[in-house]
Amino acid sequence: MAEKLVYEFVTLFVVLDPFGMLAVFLAVTPGLESAQRAKAAVLAILYAFAVLVFFIGVGELLLIQMGIPLLAFQIAGGILLALYGIEMSLGAHAPGAGPSAAGGLRAGGSIHALAVYPLAIPAIAGPGAMLTVVLLTDNREHSITDQLITTGVMGVVMLIFLLILLAANPIMRVIGEGGANVLKRVMGVLLTAIAAKMVLTAFQEWLGLPPL
């Protein structure tokens, strides 16, 4: 049991990649105040956790009933991530980010939108994370108890994830808004490349082509 818990913890931590996500989080929230950035982090983690719990509970069954292969989610998530990465690399304002959005964020509402997209989906609860939780809780191999344990492990990983994102505030004070804007463009290029790899990997698995 201990070995299984360690395996699930390491797998989820690597797939969710909180340290890599920290750079993305800083890149898309340069115009937010410290309290707003912390709120966005908390909401993003809660929304992502809810999405992944949904996939643990009924995701596999829903996909089977709808006749949607898991690879389709990987391709769709890759396309969404690519579109956002292009927007970031070209310098366009992300939803709720940047100085022009500061007033709207103070009025409320936009932080929720930013937390949902792109932070919760597809950055945190992306197709890779969705596929991982479905595989770790495969209804054909794991009991309800096993699935609840896996959900608990995921909750621990998400809590650590949140603590890492909350560390964005002191980091932001060091690099400033200018540094965050530079980071935004660099991360936009990297996100686009990651998204392309996700789509190409899905097609490679579907068509049985040699690995990239």
C-alpha cells in the first residue's frame, strides 16, 4: 500500500508539474495585486481539483458512453493550450491579466474567469492530468476504496501545489511587472511547443507511428 501511495503521489506531482506551473502563473498574472493573485491561485486549485475529481468519478464512464476516446481529449487540450500560448507569445493580454484589466478585477468576476481559464483548465487540469487520474482509478481494476485513496493523494498534491503558487507573491516583488511580461512571452513559446507535442503524441499513438 505504501509503495502504491508513493507511486501515485510522484506520478501526480510530475504530471501536474507545480514548479513549471509557477512560471505560467506569474506570466499570466502580472497586473494583479498580491491579494488578487492569491485569490486566483486558490480558485484555480479548487476548480482544477473539482474537474479532476469529476474525471475520477464519472469521467471514464462518460467518455465511454459518448464514444469519445481519451486521445481526443489530449488533442483538444493541446489545441486550447496552443491558442493560449500563441496569445501569450504575441503579447496579447490574457483574460484578466495586465494593467488594463486591473479595474475590472477589483470589481470582481474576472479573477474567477482567469482562474478557470487558462489556470485551472488547461494549465493545471489539462488533458495529461485528466488521462492520468482516469488511468490511476480505472474502474475495471480499482475499487471505490482505491479511488477514494487516490483522490486523497491528489488532494495532498493539490495542497502542495497551492503553497507553491502562493509563493508567487514574493517572487513577483523581486522580478517586477516588466520581468513578468518578459516571462510571459518566453512561456508562451514554450507552452505552444508543449501543446504541439501533446497533439503530435496523440496522433503518434493513434496511428502507431515511431516515437517523436
